[in-house]
Amino acid sequence: MNEIKVTLPDGSQRPLPAGATIFDLAASIGAGLAKAAIAGKIDGNLVDLFTPLADGARVEIVTEKSPEALEIIRHSTSHLMAQAVKALFPQAKVTIGPAIETGFYYDFDVDHPFTPEDLEKIEEKMRELAKADLKIERSELSSAEAVAKFKAMGEDYKVELIEDLGAERVSIYTQGDFSDLCRGPHLPKTSLCKAFKLTSIAGAYWRGDEKRPMLQRVYGTAFGDKKELDAYLARIEEAKKRDHRKLGRELDLFSFNDEVGAGLVIWHPKGAMLRTILEDFERKEHLKRGYDIVLGPQILKTELWQRSGHYENYRENMYFTTVDEQSYGVKPMNCLAHMMIYRSQLRSYRDLPLRYFELGTVHRHERAGVLHGLLRVRGFTQDDAHILCTPEQLDAEIKGVIQFVTEVMAIFGFEFEMELSTRPEKSIGSDDAWELATNALLSALKDSGRPFEINEGDGAFYGPKIDIKLRDALDRRWQCATIQCDFTLPERFDLTYVDADGEKKRPVMVHRVILGAIERFIGVLIEHFAGNFPTWLAPVQATIVTVTDNQIPYAQTAFDKLRAAGVRVQKDFRNEKLGFKIREAQLQKIPYMLVVGDKEVENGLLAPRYRDGKNLEGMAPEQFISFIENEVKSYR
């Protein structure tokens, strides 16, 4: 065959010489496209630019503007980094270097920890190798040949990977004097790695196993052009300023203490007030929507956790204790007590749906290496609810939760995305139950009119779920709300209701959280608002600041009035300069400073000043109380 035909995305066909590659196809269309092409897709599969085409293939050309381009650029840049490390540290052994959501990393076995100065040298070497415009070429070897090749190079980790793959043949990518095991695809040449930055160093166990060697992980990021890279780096710098751990210390909200234990939060007065405001908000919003507030115990007999399936499928994340020779599990979830409440009496279809809401504190065993401020802790409180309903009510209940999430996220100023997580490999329940539950969530998602994605195999062990990821001020995604549909636990706990025909039927259970873990949500809020909480959320809404000691009696009277009216107010009557006290209040990100000088005392006023420096008209204490009440009642 001297000629082949391939089909383009628009359905048109294009003839090419036999043996033509993706690059040849791009060149046949135009010189501009050939210059822009970095890879391709054959019958939906990503391939390298110089992959030969077969007759009848459906082909798409990937450029730097394509959705797939960023991952290819980042993966290729991780190999460029590995090449630079090997050039500078010849004794280093390479392991794996994937692209990730924020860029890429590569793990190395080296005889000394990398330093920030090393990172600068590696990055400079990467630029040198990129400028050299080295071809990146793919080849295939039998597994035996590949093992021999990497053994000769002293790359033991690559040998282990190849042996574990169990494949007959593997692909190798070579650029200059550097070769690496990889599935690909990659950029065709190193000069296309144009905009990159190494960002940090961390430790990582080989294959995540604490019994295996500790490796040096170098993180970096890469983009198609410098403008995108600069914008990303600016966001990273802003994120550092907003880091909730840093602001938590500065604003005196919370702390962690090794004497107490890792992953266990100590809430200081301002942080506890912030939590209380959020929890009161939650109770009010749930009561408005027909939820009943319930409360379950912290420990339940281990037999219950065995019955639910948690012991078999989740016990590595649980804590256990023994009381009077009886084994108990410290609850990692709130659902069991809610099912016991349901079972406490006979239920009719007329009683349903029942919506049980609990601000339930749970404990989960998280590895020390994944603990991260408020975002990943071992003890936390969930705004947890379980809805028990008839199968006919399920669609409306799921849609009601989606609407609840939509309304609450709007109050906090968050946009969000949704994805459906389906049955994981480790699960309980019948295929029919999983299909019913998945279809119920899918139908509600489709009817919501909002875009969503499918996340295969990431559901809970007892049912599929809708995961809701909010976007913060820096366009980062955070997993908070979730909606899980469960036909299995009502079966295991023999939950029933009497239907209109007098027969016993099985209810469906919807597990859901709106904010998720209160700790995690507060961490997200701190970073989203950079600590500048809206007045309704601020643990301190105003501070009364005196100019001299002469104003203290009047200022104390005003303070007492504001506090009695429910304004969260503090006072600063210290013998310090006014500018110093104003600056301190601004650093504490208090929404209002109420200045009291001789003029204010004479006229019975307060001089409000917003934290951004804007001055308001003078107000009597009673006027300021009304002003604050009007501001906070709309959750702004």
C-alpha cells in the first residue's frame, strides 16, 4: 500500500503516503500547524508527534492550545529535570516523575538532601539542556533488554518497575545521553520546554511505603509560555500570604501542639467564636429546610461497625478502645447512630422523608505525612446529615441537597464544580443496588443543568457519591460538600417503613455534608478571604480605640452598650499612639475601628473607620449597633 487515508476531527479524510506520521499530517495541512504541533491522538489515544499512521485511523493533532498539551509539557519537563539532576549528580538514582495538577515532581535517591542552592543549579542546567534542542526519541525494548539496560546504568528502581509491570515490551524515551522508562507521549524536542520553575523539595518514601527508602522529591511547574508561568507563580506567592496556618497564628485563631498530638486542633477564643458563628449558621439553615437536629455518642460497640461494613472496609482509618472488656470503635462517621434513631420506632411512609442533622465530631487515623493544618486533621466536626426516604422521594431529596449547596456556597461567594464518583474496587452491596443509586445521582445531576464529570471508582465503599469542589479566590479547588446515595446500609440494619398498602418496605439513605469538615472549611475560608472575614463571620467585628486616657469612661460605656446588643467588640484603651493602635487592629483584620477622641465624647459619638482605611460618618453607639445589624443580616 503506497497511500493511506486518515479521518480528521471534522469528518474529512486526507490521503497521505504510507508510513506518514502525525507531523507529516500537520505539515500537509499547513506550515503553521506543523510548527505548533507537539503530539497527536490516534483513535482517541495520545501518541508522540512522529508516530506512524495506519490506514483508516481517526487522527487529531495536539498543539500547545489543546487541553491535553499541559500534561505532555509537564511530563516532558519532569524528564528534563531528571536529565539535569543526573548531569549534576551522576550518582543519583531516578525513580518516577509524573505530571500532577499543579505541575510535576520527580523522586531521586541521592546521598545528600537537596538544598535551595541545588534547585537553582538544577534549574539552570535544565535551561541549558532545553536550549540545546535535543531530540526526544521513543524506542521499544523487550522487558529483558530494558532490565539489562537499566541494570547496567545502576538504575535499580527502574529495574523494579519493569519487573513489576510484567509486560513483554516497554517504551524508553531518550534525549541526549539520558534515557528513561516511560509510557509517554512526550514533546518532540527539549526546546519546547520553554517556561518552567522548580518550586520546592520534600521527602517521599519509595512507592509510599514507610519501610522503603526515603527519596528526595523535587516539585516544579511548567506552562506553554512564560506569561502563564508568571501568572501562576504570582498566585503561588499570594497563596503563601494567605496560608491558613500562618494567618491562624497571626490572628490567634488556633494552634497545634506536639504535647497534645498531631492532627488535633486547639481552638483559641477567636477561632472558637468563628466556629460557633458557622455552627449557629448551620443549625439555622438546616432547621429552615426541615432537618431535625440529633446527636450520637462518640464510641459505639465494635459489633455495630462490623455489621455496617466499616470494620472490614475502613478499620485502618479508625481508633478502637475497650471498656469493661467490650470493644468499641471511636466513630469516624455519624451514620450508625442516625440509623439507630430511625430504628427506635415503627415508621410509616407518611413519616418520610426524615432528615437527621448532626454537627458530629469524628476521629480518623490519618498518616502523619498527610496531616496539613486544618485541611487534614485527625479529629474534626462534620455538618453531617442522613436523609431516609422512599425510593420515589429520592430524586427530589438529592435535588434538594444540590440546591442547599448552591444557596450556601453563594452566601460565602464560592463557585463550585461537581463530579459523580462511582463504585470503587473495595465495596459492599449488590450490583442492582449500586446501579439504582448511581442512576439516581446521575439523573439529579443531569436535571440540575450544571456541568459535571464522572470520577470512575472513587465512590464510598457503601455507595456512589456526588463530590462538590468549590473554587476559591485563587481559583483553587477544594473538596467540601458531598452527597452519597446508599441502598446497602438500610439493608444491613433492616430499616423499614410501612407503605400505603400495609407492607414493609426498605427506605433509601442519603448521606450528605454541605460545608464538610468544619475545620477544613474554616481553613479554606481563611485562605479565600485572606483572613479578612465579612462582618457577619468576623470573630471580632469592631474595636473601640481611645486617643488618650481622658476618653476611657465614655469609651467603656459605649463598649458595654455594643456588647450587650450582641456586637462582637473589643477595646484598646492602652496608652499608645492612635496610629499604632489603628495599625494593630488592621493587622488583626477587624472590620471596624471605632475611634473615640474628645470630639466624640462631647457629641456622644463613635468615629467608625473601616479596615481598608475608609472613614464613615460619626455615629452614636445605638446607630452603630443598627448599622452592624443591617450589614450582617444579609450574610455579606
